[in-house]
Amino acid sequence: AQTVTQSQPEMSVQEAETVTLSCTYDTSESDYYLFWYKQPPSRQMILVIRQEAYKQQNATENRFSVNFQKAAKSFSLKISDSQLGDAAMYFCAYSGLNNAGNMLTFGGGTRLMVKP
Amino acid sequence: EAQVTQNPRYLITVTGKKLTVTCSQNMNHEYMSWYRQDPGLGLRQIYYSMNVEVTDKGDVPEGYKVSRKEKRNFPLILESPSPNQTSLYFCASSPFPDSDDGYTFGSGTRLTVV
């Protein structure tokens, strides 16, 4: 079974600075998807960024980018120019292409605090 | 607006009193799923459905039931709730198995069982 680990329960960053959230996963599959979701206090789960494992190029979405290291099974999220609105819980998630039910396996989450 | 609608948003109930949390999506998605979120554990899948009348267990199905009589609806049923089912619940949907869009999530139901 796949597992996803987020080793940082909490992180803080100064507004306008850069922060990196860590995620590692364990799988025996060669093709899969990886995701970062943001959960603000409203509880809504918001997709931040996704990465296909067969793509070597790291995904980017505006201020959000990932460092995908397939051999190391690492998928970190970098937030540049942090804003107060980035404060939230962040979840790393894995989805295998052969998963029945398209199940997402989530890490335990990292709470990000942004200091003004 | 494309969305997954869950109700209620908050629910407090007593042990053993049957309850249903409703979930509806307007995107014609094939796949729907229920997750529970607990501190430090992230979200864990309870049940999923690949199509109408097709449902199966996820990682933590004990104490829960689901049904998929219509494509848009996927209710979660707790026949006899217990305090260890106190949690934050999410319904989610996606168009097909290999969707790289991940899931669209509902806004969550905070359930407290006393």
C-alpha cells in the first residue's frame, strides 16, 4: 500500500519570503499523480498543484512550484513571495493510475503560518 | 457553478442515532468518494463509487454505509454512530479513474457524536 509522509506538522514564514513544505511517499508503481491541496480555515479543499510522475519537468502554478525527485520519492512544495492568504493546512496526496476508485492517499498535513 | 454540495455543514448527534450526510455533484462525474479527516492522519477514504449501483470499501469503512442510486448523489449513512466517528467528513468526485485533476471536494461536514 502507498503511504505519504509530511514530516513538518507546522511551519511558519515571513510575509514575502519563500517556504518549502516537504513530502515523501512510498510506492511500487512507476506511473502516478501527486498533488498538493490547500485547506484554509473555511475547510474547503483547494487543489494547488499537480504533477504527473512520467513528466520530469517540475510543475509550477504562479507562486507555487514543486521539486519532484522520483528516485528519492520526494515531492516538496515551494511557495514564493508568501502572502497572508497562504496561511492554511497543506496536504500532499498520491494517486496511482491503477487505483480502483481513484483513491487519493494523503499525508498528515502541514499547518503553514504566515507572519506579517 | 460546478460543485460538490454536502449537507449538513455541522451535525451533533447522540450515540446510536442513525444519520445521513448527503452529497450531490453537478458535474456528471462517474467517481465519487467519502473521506474522513482526523488530526495528524490527513484524509482517509471510507467508501467510493465507480458508477451507479457500484460501490466499494476504502481504507476505513467500518461503521459506514453508502448508496449510489443516481449518478449525482452519494449519501453517507451512519446506522449507529459512535464517538470514534466524530470527525470532519468530505465528499469528493472526479470524472474518471485516471483524472489528473484530482478530486473536487465538498465543503465538509463536521460531525460530533456524544
